[in-house]
Amino acid sequence: MQHWERVEAFIAVVRFGSFAAAARDLQVSNSHVSRLVSQLEQQLGTQLLYRTTRQIRLTDAGQLYYDSCRHLFDGLREAESLLQHHQGQPTGLLKITAATTFGDRYIAPLVNDFQLLYPQLKVQMYFSNRQVELIEEGFDLAIRMGVMRESTLIAKRLCDRREYIVGSPAYLARIAPPQTLTDLERHNCLVGTRGYWLLSDAGQRKDLQVRGNWQANSGPALLDAALKGLGLAQLPDYYVDTFLADGRLQSVLDDYRFTDAGVWVVYPQQRHLAPKVRLFIDFLAERFAGGVAPWGLEA
């Protein structure tokens, strides 16, 4: 049992990238994880990790050992999932990640509703604009937006996501609304996290690099700047629908709007999904029934 505990600690450190993160996942102290890994190295008679104050990395021996051992624990988790599937009830910890604002506003309430149905389930939500590596960081699923890139992950579309280029009436009174993409050269384009605008030109996707005197990796900050007339911004529907309806923002270049973006639930490919994952995906699909976005249901 001690040997398995040491190997589990080592795998967690590598997967999560630090002793602190591994300790949080295993619900033990940092010192306990460090001690287990050191004991494993002594037992094997070889160094598995290079440790510095800022990072850890695998030795050649550590890489060989990790590649072999992680499959054992993946198999163990799959065996546990099979038992849970047989029992038909979600148990354990459900780890979910999503973009910050979208997660706060829409995903957290859905997760809370789901836990009301299954109070025996533990949930952990991590909201960040960084694209989390699901497998390496131990997450069960992610909610992602936009256009999905090819990967080994499974992506299920929940609903459409429209992006608008918007400006305040005051700003568009100072500078005439653009009619073509070339007209954007005379506009102050407010830039968000991506650094470009996603558009459609003659039916083809176009990632347009835009220029302006303002940039932030925050959707709410970008919205505030647009509302205050600092320039044009590209923002998704759930940010701007209310302001378009009451006239505080105006949409421009609608003919160039990209229409193939969406909201997706993304999860690793497995032969047997754990009940907690399968049931939550079904729950999301029901809440997004017919491709209706949750912000479209708000009062």
C-alpha cells in the first residue's frame, strides 16, 4: 500500500506540475507529497524529478517511469468508473473548467442546480481565460467557446455563439460606421484577449488583426470601454444583447459576422464515461435544449 501511495503522489506531481497542486488534489500536505516522492526515489534507487524553486521536470528515468505507471492509475480510475456506471449514481469529485465571465454568470448556476439533484457529488469549478489541459491537469470536462480545433478530445455543441462588432452611438456619431473591413483602418479598435477579430469574408473565416490604443484580457472591461465610446469592440452575444436592445450599443459590419462559432462541452475520450460526467453532459444538453443559450432565457 505504501508503494502505491508513493507512485500516486509522483504521478499527481507530474500531472499537476507542482507539489502544491498535487497536494490539493490528493487532499494532503505539501510536505507529505514531497516525502512520498523522495521515498519512491530512494526505493527505486534513482532520481525521478529535477526540483528548482520555480518548477519541476522529469529526469529521463522519471519520464520512463511516469509513462509506464500512469496507465496503471488510468486503468484503476476506469475500473472505478465501471463500478459507478454499474451502480448508476454519480460519486466522487466532478472537476469543471470554463472561461471566467461565462463560467461565473452561466456555468456556476447550472453546476449548482446539478448538485442539488446529486448532493453526494463533490464539485470543483475553475474559471480562467487560460485554456486548461484537461487530461494533464485532471479535469473531467470544460465548457469552451468559439471554433473547436482538432484534438483527441470529444466536443459536443451546446448552442450557437454570435459575436458582434459594436460601438456606442456617441462614438459612431464622431466617426462614421464602417461599411467594409477596410473602413476599420480609420477606427479605434478595442482589442481583447485574442488580439484579432473573428469574421467571415465572402463565406470564408477571416482572422483580422485590428489596431487601437486599448487592450485588455477582460470581457467586462472591453464592454465598459465600448459603452463609454472609446472605440469599436468585438464581443459575444451574452455581453451585448441587452445593450443592443436598449440602444446603448449599435452593431456594425453585420454582413461580416462569423456564424460557425458555438458553446461546447469538451471532455476526454473514454470507453466508459463516469456517471458524474455522463449525467452532467446530459444535464447541460437538456438545459441547452434546441440550441437555446441560457442568456436567451434570462428575464
